[in-house]
Amino acid sequence: MELKEKVSAVIEAVRPALQGDGGDIELVDVLAEEKAVLVRLKGACFGCPMSTFTIKGYVEQVMKEKVPEISEIRLVK
């Protein structure tokens, strides 16, 4: 499985938790050289004061666990 497919699978796995709160997450890009994933928050998650915690404390932790090649999730607008 290629890197982008692994990352996409993790995004799909965490999506229901965000959708449960009225939000959503979209995979924008995978920067393999930088070991980073770019995502966009949508719905209730967009602009939410807890969005940084959602990205760093939840999505990034799951991503690092499931895809060790990735070290950072970056939020884009």
C-alpha cells in the first residue's frame, strides 16, 4: 500500500468521530519529503476553538501510530 493510501485510510477511520460532532475532515495532500499531511476541517470543526486539539491531540496521534512515516498533521484553510 502506498503512503497516500495509508494516510487516506486513517483519515477515513477518524472521520466518523468528527462527523459525530457535526464536522468533517478532508485530506488535501501528503508531503512525503516533509513527513507531513495537509488536512482541511469542515462543518462544525471549521473555526472551532478545539480544532487544534482535534488535529494535534487526536488525528495526528492516530496517524503517527498507524503510519509511522508521517510525523505531522498540518491544518490548511
